[in-house]
Amino acid sequence: MNRNLHSGDAAQTDSPDDASYVLDITTACNMFGFDKRGYVTHLNTFIRLMEPSIKSLTVHLFACDLHSLRKTVHRIKGSAQYVQANELGHLSLKLELYLLHTPTAACGWTAVVQERIGHLAAAFDRIKELGLRI
């Protein structure tokens, strides 16, 4: 994922740098040939399809279903690329790597994963919030 903090056209918040890290609209439009309206349609589809995946992370964690947890995090990471949701992609990558390299027998792994899932959910909420402002 690119961390393009100085995109020419980021969703507007109090800090443009933060907004362009959450959603890099210019890069997404250039990659896929969208105008803003096309991007918004694409983003709304992403949000609709990813919401159940974000919610299922906690379910997989508490069921100790590490396979489904890894698979869902990988899907979120890949999907984030298509809307240039850089923050979500970066956090998903970090969680995916942690899940791949941390044995489940390690003490406290669920607490770490639960915290990181919270970060993913917060990043997803920022995407939804910024999407309403485009």
C-alpha cells in the first residue's frame, strides 16, 4: 500500500494528511479511471461488502478460529487496496503478519489481536465517515 500523505485530492477532515492516509481518492481514481462519482459508488460497495467482515473478526477471535481470522484479515487487506484505504490496509497487514508469526500458545495473543481488531474497526469507521463527506 502507498502511504501518499500529500495526495492532491483527499477526503477532507481537520487534517488533510490524515484524510489522505485513510482514503487516497486521487490514486484510486487514477488507478481505476474513476471520476469522483465513480469512486463514491466503488467506495459504497466496499463499505457494504466489508462491514460484515470487520464485524466477524471478533466472532472468529472469541471462537478461537484462527484460520477464519487470518483469512478475513487477508481479505480486508486486499480489499482496502481497491479504494486506496491506506490506513486500513496497513493495519490489516500488521495484524496479518502478527497472526502468521505468533503461535497461538503464546501468552496473551488474544488480547493483542483484540486490540488490533479495535484499531481496524476504528479505521473502517473513519472510512465510512470520510465517505459521507466526499
